[in-house]
Amino acid sequence: MAAAAGDGTVKPLQSAMKLANGAIELDTGNRPREAYTEYLRTIHYISQALLEEVETTKEARETVPPDTSKMLKLAQQCLERAQSTATKLGKTRLKPTMPAAAPIPQPAGRHRRVYSDEGGKLSPFLPPEIFQKLQGAESQSSKKELTPLEEASLQNQKLKAAYEARMARLDPSQAMQKTSLTLSLQRQMMENLVIAKAREETLQRKMEERRLRLQEAANRRFCSQVALTPEEREQRALYAAVLEYEQDHDWPKHWKAKLKRSPGDLSLVTSLVSHLLSLPDHPIAQLLRRLQCAVYSALYPAVSRAAAPAPGCCPPPPNPGSRRLRPSQSLHCMLSPPEPSAAPRPQDCPPTPPLQPGPVGPPSPLGDTASGLPDKDSSFEDLEQFLGTSERQGQGRGVQPEPQLQQLKSAVEEIHNAIDRLLSLTLLAFEGLNTAASKDRCLACIEEPFFSPLWPLLLALYRSVHRAREAALSRSMELYRNAPPTAIGIPTKLLPQNPEAKGAIGYPYCAAAQELGLLVLESCPQKKLECIVRTLRVICVCAEDYCPTPEATPQAGPQPIAAAAIGADDLLPILSFVVLRSGLPQLVSECAALEEFIHEGYLIGEEGYCLTSLQSALSYVELLPQGGLAK
């Protein structure tokens, strides 16, 4: 972590994000040709880095590092932006020779249209029926044992093929041999069918006896004096299916023996749940796919209705001072600073150089953006008063439509119920997991595969609910993206004292902004929360690097945020500056979703403190145009 924050070795992922950020700045600065070149250079760098990683680690390990999937996703998004930029270049080349065409009225919003970068693309989300087919493709592709009748049918086909080949070799004069071969074939085929039918009847009888025996075991497990609810009856049926699966496979017995020998080994829990959910024919894995399809089918119409304009209403005219909301998977939304306003701006205005401490450079086209910011000596002492003002401002901005909020609440409740059902069935199947620590680890292992295909759609619904807050945050990012750190309230002692001598590149706390940008590459709440914790740790490392204390002694490993040298009064302004530089207005929705889906135990620990700090910084940045803390 310290190496990523200081002047040491930089991770390939962070270097790739720097290249992508430079390409986006060129793209937003109306320099599409240079941006196209930088996008391709970023893709080339990622491919070279991944090739070198494969060559150096092919003998050491077989697993893929976690940064590899992030770099592949970043390369895919850079490729999409490069294609969009290439299309823009083609239109620009044809523009002088083509007459100006009248704007074509857009058709009425369809159910598959959601937020998009170009405003006319179809939704990146698959319809529920296609999503369900993709989820079930893996289980259908697994090997299936043939029944006795199917085996007999295959044997008869082979016999018939051999009979036809032999008959073709006989002369027409050998009629007696042909008749003998025909009768022999019919006799063998009939014997195969009779034997297979008898075997299948015996197998079905044994399977039925075993099913009844296992059903009685499940009934004893779920015995109750009162009638079972529909959920309990379904749970009993699933448990009986698990017992039947264990009769045909030996690996569950081996894992139960391992858990019994090492009850406190959490690595066994992680390996067990990962192996369990990777088997498409296991009842718990099948339940996981069914629940994912149910949640996806509930989210998709809500997101489609939220994105489509109201019937009979024309879309509102674009506001010159506002930004268009972009999807969570967009590279622009992930890394770039807010795009320039649509208002007229001078053509000869040079791009703003990276911020360095000292005198502020030439004024931006938007005017003196630091005039509405707090004085450099002000701090976050009046944070409570500000947060109260933030709540009142949020209430004054208007309440979201009740149906939309109700859809979000219903989806959240359905997700919680689905995860609870998966966890309870896993604990029923493996009683060795029924401890507090094992339950928490099992829950974390279930959440990652559960949320991976659902998070983009879930986040789209959150973004539609928090659209007004994201627009306000995007406006603040656009207005104050060139503001110096001291204008946000960062003390000069926590800034680089002599950046030229140290060879600093970029703006202060650049490593923290890059770390925060990695949050949108994750699709699991737990990993997103870990990214926020790493961001605050990078801030602490950078602050200690900028302002080393003589009595501070370096310690190995990451230190808790509470043990850092800076306090909350210094941490919040720095975090607000990092939020401004991240260019991620969707952080409002990300934090709202994290607050709902992370485990309750994390809310009172270091993770909860980091999430609360980020939410406070977002609220502060959101109200900067109103002078939320200006004195």
C-alpha cells in the first residue's frame, strides 16, 4: 500500500488507470484523435502487462490474480470508448461534405432502454428470459448419466449399423445368410430392450424407496407441532434433495470430516462453499441460479420503467449546466473527471495542468470556482450543522416517486430473503458451519457469486432513485475540479512541501483517487467496502509521507484508520478532495447500496467508520455550490 502511495513501484493496474484517465481527459477536451491513440495505447499496455504476468507466474501458480479481471474489464471499456471515438472521428470527417440534417425525433422509450453514453443505445442488460437461459446453460451442459433404456437404444443402433454393413458385403445369391442375420439382429435387439426395461423398473423402485426414506429423514428434521409454512415446506424439499445428492456423491462426506477435524479453520469454509457453488448439479447451486433469475426478473422492469420517459411526455431540454448521468459500467463514469459543460467556452483555453500546491493557475472558463469554497483555514468543526443542513436540502429537493421507492424496497427485501435461504440451506447441509465465525465467512462466500450478475442492474435502480443527488454531486465535481487542495480545507502541512524536489507526478493524494476508482470494477459489496478501506489507508500513508512525525515509528502491515497520525478533522477534507478528483457521481448510489447490503457487524468497526466518512465527504461535496461550510 505504501509503495502504491509513494514514489515506489506502481502496480500495473494503477498505471493502466493513469493511461485511461489521460485518454479520457483528451476525449473530454474535444481532442478525439489524441484520445483514440491513448485508448489504444492503454489497451496495448494492459495486454503487455498481462502477457508478462502469465510468463512469470505460469510455473508458480495456476490461479488468476484478482487484478487480472479488473485489467481485462478496463481494457474492454477502453475498447468500447475507442470504438465510440472512432465513430466520432468518422462523423467529423464527413461533416463538411454533408448537409445538416434535421433532428430525427426519437421513438417512444422502450422497455429495453436505460442510461447510455450516447443516448440512443439499447440497454446493456439482457432481458430476463435470456438471462435465465444463460444461467441454466451451465447446468444443462453437465454430464448426465444414461438410463438403462437409453443405453439399450445406443447398443441397438450399433448392432443395426454392423448388420447393414455386413448385409452390404453379401452377394444376392446368399439369401439364407441374409435371413439368418436379420433374425439374429431382431432377437438381440429385443433381448436388450427387455433387459433394459427390467433394470429400469428395478432402479425406479429403489430410487422411490430411497426418496421416501430421505423424505422421512427431512420430515424428522423439520418436525413441528404447528403446520409448516410454504417456505418451510420448500426448505424441507430442498433438504431432501441435498440428502439424495449426498447418496450419489462422496465428496460431501469428505468435507464434513475435514470440518469436524478443524472446526475453526475458516479457509476450509471458503474452499467448501466455493466448491459447492461451482457444481451446477448440486441443489444449493441450482437454488442460487433460480433465486438470481427471480431477482433479475424483478429488477429488470423497474429499471426499464425508470429509464423510459413518461407516456405522452417529451424529454426535457438539456440543461447547459448539468451533466447527463451515465451507466455504472461506463469507463467515463469510472475514471474521468466530469465532462465540460455544454455552455459556450473559449476555444483558446488550454487544458488545466495537474494541481500543485502554491498559487492557483489561470482561471477556468467557469470562473473563480474557489470563491464559494471554505477559507483555507476553515475545518470540518461544524460538520454536524452541515449534515443537518444536508438532510434539509435533500428533503427540499423533492421526494422520489413512491412507486420507484417501493420497487427498490421490494427488490432489497427479496435479495435479503434469497441470501437468507441460501445460507440456511447451506447450514442444514453442513452442520459443521453452524458457528458464528463460519456463518459470517459462509455468508461472504455466498454473496460474491450471488451479486456478480445482479449488481449492475441493482445499481441502475439505485441510481434512478438517487438521480437528483448524483446530478448535484456531478455539478460540484464540474465546478470545483480545478480547485486547489487548500480551498477544500486541507492544511498546508498535509500537502507535499517540495513536490519538484521529490519528483511528484500528478496532484496530491492521486494514489487515493486511483484506489477509489477501483471500486466500480467490483461487483460484490464486501470487496467494494474493502476498496473504500484501502482508499482511506492510502490517504493516511500519503499524509504521513507529506508530513512525517519524528515520533512515528514505521510498523509492518496496514494500520487501522483510527491509529493513523491524522484525525477526522483532517481526514474529511482530504477525502472530499479525493472524491472531487475521482469524477464518480455514482458513489452516492454505491454507498447507499453498500449501507443496505453489508453485514451489520461491519457497521461498528473500521469498515463502518470508512463508509460513514465517505458518505460525509460526498454530502459535503454535493453542497459545495451552496457554500455548505463556507465561513
